Amino acid sequence: VPMFLGCVSELYPHHYAKTYLGVATGLTPSSLRPLRRQGSTPDLLWAENRLLVRRSQTIGPNVMNTTKQGTRYSIHLPQEVVDVLRWHVGTQFQTPEQQESDLLFPSITGGFRCNNVLNGVFADVMMVLKIDRRFTQRGMRRTFNDLARTAGIEGIVTRSVSGHLTEQMQHHYESVAPSEQRTSISKVIDLMEART
């Protein structure tokens, strides 16, 4: 994972933060695309280090005001994630349309990126790393779950971050503390960056 993220950062820096956030949280690509960094209803609350996961975008300009699982929830992010997102916003927007867009990961025209854009990026990275396996953007979700399990994170906390809960179960497990989420994501980042 550290080699993969390093290669994404080197070859495709404009896709690095989205990949980093996807692996660190297990969010689906359809939940990552419509995230708003600013505007009247931002999903990234910078001052609170909190991400509101409440929309889904599959194809075209239409956005569902819920996730694909039919839930809305928040993730309390550790500072490492927020720093990567700040770097992204501060350095990777090359066009006025991107800078004016409310989206966290806008295309050069300011709208949504193509729904499978990361698949080509990941294929290139796998080829450069000489890894003879197929890895798509959906693999970020699986990778998060594998890293969380390896890090010894409680299943309830892993589900509260990735959104693997029904609405009923989410309400049942609302006792997950923000500090548990931050600590858990920091452990995943330790594995992502090969820190000990």
C-alpha cells in the first residue's frame, strides 16, 4: 500500500488525495465524487476535521441526497487526512473552474470527474510497480477493510467509518466516539505509510 500510494502521488498527484481518502476511509467512489469542500452546504467541515457522508453520484450530473446504502453519517478525520486534503485543495486545482467549484475533487471543468477515472490511474500504477493483478477503484474499500482488520480495529468502528451499516444498525451503534474514529484511521494511515 505505501508503494502504491507513493506511485499515485508521483505519477498522478491530482488523484492522490482522492485515493488516500478512499483507502483511509473505505468510502465508495460514488460517495467520494460528490464531496463538497465549500459552499452553503459543505461536506468537509474543515474546522471540525469532520466529513459528512450524505450524497452519492453515479453517472451524469444527478446526485442522490443519500449514500448508496441509504444512510447519512459523519466521519471524524485525523489531522493527517485533513492535511492531505488541504494540500490537494491548495496545490492541485489548475483551472479557475476547479478553484470556483464547491467539489473537493472537481474535474478541470469544475464538475464531476468521470466515474471510472481512477481505474486507468490504478492500472498504470500497477504496471509501473510490476504487480500483475487487477486493482480498480473499488479496491480502495476492500483495502481499507483489510488494513483495519490488520490494525486490530473493532468491527463496529470500521463499519462506522466505511458505512457498512444498515440505517437500523447505524442508529443502534451510534455510541462510536469521534476519538475512536480518529485513532482508528490514524492506525490505518500508519499501515498505509509503513510507519511503526
